[in-house]
Amino acid sequence: MQNSTNMRILELLRFLYERTDENHPSTVSDIIAHLNGKDVPVERYDNAHFVSPVPIPLWP
């Protein structure tokens, strides 16, 4: 379990680093498709109970 979580995080970071920046955003669907293409199992779910009170920036 821990190993698959680590692989998922590493592959996500690699995707964000190589394919996105402040001028080239990505969608959740793009990320899921990429991870599934790398044989990293992921699925999308909606967490209606979590709403951040402030925007969380991905770039400084």
C-alpha cells in the first residue's frame, strides 16, 4: 500500500513538473489519464465535505 502511494505521488510530481506551469495548466482528467497510462491506479471521487476557505496556489 505504501509503495503504491509513493509511486502515485512521484508520478504525479513528475507529470506536474514536466507538463504544467502557470501558463499551461492541467485538468484532473488529464492527470488521471496520465497516471492510468503509467499503470498507476487512480480514480476520481468528489469530496463534497472539503472546501478550502482560501485558494491554494500551486505556483509561487
